[in-house]
Amino acid sequence: MLLLLLLTNAFVLLPWAGLKKKAKINEYVQNISFAKENEHVRAGDLCTVSGWGRTSLDPPPSDVLMEVELKVQKAKICQQFFRNYQPQSMICVGDENRKKSPQRGDSGGPLVCNKKAHGIVSHGYEDDLFPEVFTRISYFEPWIREQLRSFAIQDIPGSPSSK
């Protein structure tokens, strides 16, 4: 298993050593495909985000994996809030009503749209729930595949590089 480490808009794939034992694929634990270079979400698409982050603006983090449904927003919304927003490598997501959002502790979690991972929780404003910035996986897909090949996991059934 690999860990995707996210640093602002840069990330690295690392062998994951955090599990006490190897995860078993079953009805609750499944592989997920990630978006290819030419696959994009559009403003208005509904996606889910999951994580163990805080469930309110106050600590502590959740001890249960939580999930929230959010809508992909137009890039210009994030460009107004975030000076360094880059639409080619980032996705603007959020709840216009400011009632739900990824929180501290959710960074690195997946943005899943149409049963594929399209984004990775990146950043937002801590005291505001809208909008949030996600790293666009499709932008980095060629690099991710190259890294997966270097880890020599292309022969693992269901791995992204086995296709």
C-alpha cells in the first residue's frame, strides 16, 4: 500500500507502513481508480470527501471516518479567495451555504466523483467553510503512473498501473 503525501500542491508517493496488517479487500474495503490526465470534473458536479478530521471548528478530530457531499465550484470563486489558485492543477469545491467542509485532519483525503478519485484535500481558510482547494489528480496522473512503475506494483491486480 502507498501513502500519498501532500505538501501544498506537491506530493510524493511513499510505501505505507501505518497499517498494523495488510488491508483485505472486501465489501467495505475496495480499490479506487483515479482520474486520468484527460478526465475532469465540472462546476456543479457532486462529489464526496471522507476523513477523520474535526467535525466542527473546535477540536477534537473524529474517531469515526466521516463523509460529506460537496459541489465542484467554478475556478473563478477560488481565484477570488486564494491568490495562488491554479485551475490546471487545483479543483475548487465547497458548500455555498457554508455548513459543511473538510476540516483540519482531513488533508490528503480523497475527493471522489463518479466513483473515481479526482482530487486530494489541500487547503482552505480555517475559520471559513467555503471554498476549499483540492489538488487535481488528473494533472499529476502521468507522474503518478511513473512513480507507481518505479515501485514495481504494476502487477498487483486492481492497481492503477496494471491497466
